[in-house]
Amino acid sequence: MIDFHNHILPNVDDGPKTIEESISMLKYASIKGITEVVQTVHFQHPKMDSKNVDYKFLRNEVEKLERQLFKHNIKIKIHLTAEVFYLPNLTKLVNNKLTTLSNKFILVEFSSSIFPRNYEEEFYKIQNMNFTPIIAHPERYRFVQNDLSIINDWVSKDFIIQLDAGSLIGHFGKKVQDISWRIVDKYGFHLLGSDAHNNRKRNFCLPEAYNMIDKKYNSDIVLELKNNASLILKGDFPLLVKNKHNNSLYDIIKSKFRY
């Protein structure tokens, strides 16, 4: 099982503070059945002022962590990339080994409260350079919550949609949870990631979200999502995954709390 989107390197962003916490998180992930993680260090986010995001430095940090994983017999493979905070400079970043994945994709996050102006032009430019934007956790953006049709527009333009597992299981509150399931039902998405940050409230939760999807849909959607993570690592475009049943999954969940 591949966990796409997480922060497990110690003291490089707002993830774990110590290597002991990193090991604790990855041990937990291993117990949950995760065999590979796509580590996505924050890049050019305001919270990253004074942080070192040099590729060689971060690659060395990965190797340090890998040695500790071997010592503790934790069998997880780490892929290094970044979660790029949107600025109108993406065309200048696609040659940075840190900011792209499989030499084809770039994971982009927006401000949670400010609508990104002119981002479509920048996305169009990088698409013409044969790079595809993966939009991180859109269910958490206020402008998406206010207008879910944005998701349909993004899908039609071949942007890849990545939801947070924690959103689906309620870690970010009921509003975000409801929005997440509505995206699955009406528009679909491509990837699921834990967005793990620590060994407390934001640890690896991918299996719990997969279990909920499997239980609610009674379909092969989980297998499709797992395969999509593999496709991304191979440099292939993932398939759009959505509710294939007549009954709305959002309505099914709502009915559980009706009485």
C-alpha cells in the first residue's frame, strides 16, 4: 500500500520534530500495511521561511531516516518530493528535482482562504511543458467548499485531484467531511493520502479511509485508488475514481445520523 502525501522527515517542515517521532509514525504505518510513502515536504510556503529545502540536504535526511528504519526492521520505501505552495512561478520549478515526481507531476497546494488568481494560466503553461498538477486536499479550500463545480472544471482540464484520508473520516470536522464525500459522489478524484504530520492527531490514517470507502461503496474503488498511486510513481496518468452506484454515498452517510 502506497501513502501519497505525508510529512515524515524530522524537523524539516511542520511534520515530526525528532527522528524518534518519525520512526514512531512509520512503524505505525507499517503495522497498518503501508509499504511505500511519498514524502511531500512543504515548499515555498510562508511557514517554510528559514527552512532548508535543498534537494541534496533533504535526500541526505531521507537516507538518515532509512538507516534508522533498517535498524528497527521497518520495511517502508520513501519517495522524496514536495508539496508546492502555489505562486505564479511553477514554470521555474519544474526542473527542480525536489518539486516534481516521476519527472511528470507537481503536487500543488493553495491557501485555504484566498482564491488563487490566474493559476489556470500557470497550470496551462506547465501542462504544455508535459507536467501535470496534482491539487492537494481541495476539500479544505474555502473557495472549493463554496463552489464544488470547480472540481468538475479541474477534472475536465486533466488536473489530478488528491483528497486527504483524514478529511473522509472526519479529522478536519464535519463540514470538510461532508464536502469530501460529495466530491467523491458527484465529481470523483484520483488519489488519497494521509497527509500525516505527527504521531498524535495527524498520523497515518489511509487504511481507515480505504475501509470506509470499501464498506460504503461495496465496489472495487479502493483497488482503483491503490493502483492510481502506483501509476503516479511509474509516471502514468491515474484514472478518475468516483461513486458508480445510483445511491449517493453522501446521502447514505447522512442517513446514518438522521435519527
